[in-house]
Amino acid sequence: MIKLFRFLLGYVEFEFINGFSEGFINDCFEKEILIQNITLCENGFNAICRISTYKELHKIALKNGGKVKILKKHGLPFFLAPLNEQVLFWALFYLLLFSRF
């Protein structure tokens, strides 16, 4: 169920490098930013977070002497973003017009 919500809302997999990892995680906890699936890498760690909270991570990373970089983008919002709004509108219109209820 959690995977379904993550997919519908969208999330990013990011990397925190060259900084004080423990301070970064503590600051995220204090500001109620939820980061999950933390795994260690050479110079820091990888984790995932919601799209809406990613921008806030940059300030926290600078405060702790590190950088945040997106590794992968996951979810429905990233899949639908490149679609033209008109194409989406006409596809929904076609489905509603020609579907038999």
C-alpha cells in the first residue's frame, strides 16, 4: 500500500555527499522532513523523499557542509509531466465520449 502511495505522489532518490551525515539527518528530523530507505555510500548516503520536501534539503545540506543530488525520479507525476495538456485532455474526452457505462 505504501508503494502505491509513493508511486501516485512521486518521490526522488537522492544522494547526500561530502558533509556531516548525522547532522543532516537530525536537522531533517527536527524540521519534520521524512527521509526513508537510507543506505550508506562512499562519501555519504542515499535515501528517498517526497517531491515537495526535496527543495528544503538543499538548505539543510549547505548548513551541514554537503550537497544533495537527485539520482532517480519515480512516480506518476514524473510520468505525466512531459505529456502535453491538450493530449491528456483529448484522451480523457475520447474515453468519456466513447465508453459505454
